[in-house]
Amino acid sequence: MVAEPVSEAREEILRRVRVALSDVEPGEAATVERTYRRVDSRGQDELVELLRERVNDYAAQARLLDAQEDIAGAVARACETWGVGRLAVPAELPAAWRPDGVDLIEDRGLSAPELDRVGAALTGCAAAIAETGTLLLDGRGECGRRALTLVPDHHICVVRAEQVRGGVPEGLAAVAEAAGQGAPITMISGPSATSDIELERVEGVHGPRHLVVLIVR
């Protein structure tokens, strides 16, 4: 009973593919017109504000900081809100981001159980996409290992204004070199969340339950 409609749909899809390729010679590569927007014309301030809005839409917390503001202080306040006393950080994390009053654990190959006991991670990013509210991490430098941002229950990410791109093509272009060298690209859009069969939202299944993004203008 079910197979017949599926088979009909398959045949219709194949028919449309054959029609679309009817004027292409065997072995000839079909040219695909790419008319989507590749470069965003909006100014940096507008993109930063859009990123803040999109991140908040995902039930995360985005905070704007001026360049002269105390980044480490903002990190410390987030940890205090969560009741976090131990913070995992990449070894290459800038000194100006490291808060006082929190036990900093540099990730030099911490195991998953060790990361789970830390409770929170602080990293930078490789780029951020304003249109989708997405953070891109390349597993290197201040981004830290992928495990660092997947195991702890909380994640604080610092984004510099110049790292903010308008759309997905620009964001992916920003990490293309790292990807070409085999770096693992992690794309984060809000806290980890999924839904069960009854559409009940569950957070923290595939990564942190809470995400704070500090955008430094």
C-alpha cells in the first residue's frame, strides 16, 4: 500500500531530472547558475546588531561590549550567574579574556569526564554569521578543540566585530582555508537542543545547554 506512492514519487523525480538534462550532452558538465547573494552590503554595526538579535532568538544570550570594556569581567559575571567555579579554556586564549575568581583549566588533552566536571568552557571563534546567528569554530587557537565546546554544560564565546560576516557564503569563506587543511569546522546556532517524538524540547543532549556570546565592538 505504501510502496506504490513512493515509487510514483521516485519516477516523477527522475522524470524531472531527465527533462532538466535533456539538452546536456553525455559527459558534458551542466552549468548551474548561482544567483544567490554572496556578499553582504550592510555595514559592520548593522551586522553586529543583527547577530545579537539572531543569537537571542535561539534562546542564547548575546551581549555587546565596547572594545575598552572588561571582557574578563563579563566572563566572570556569566560564571557567577551559573554558579560555575571551574572554567575550561584553550591554551591559546588571550590573557585579557581570563577572569579572576574562577579556576581556569587549560585544555591540553582533557578527557571527556574531566571536561564534564569543569562545567563551562570559554573560547573565541573563527567567524560568525549575522544572518543565521551562527558561530564558526575551527578547532584551532582560541577556538579550542571541538570537545571543549561540546562536553561542558555551559559555553561562553567571544566574537570580535571584525569576525562577523553577513551571510553563509561569507562565513564559510572565512573558514575555507582551515577546512582545506583538515580542521574540524563546528557551526553553533544557539544552545544544544532537540525534540522528542512528542515535540518536547530537550536541551543539552548534543552539547551545552547554555550559550553566552560576548560581541566585542
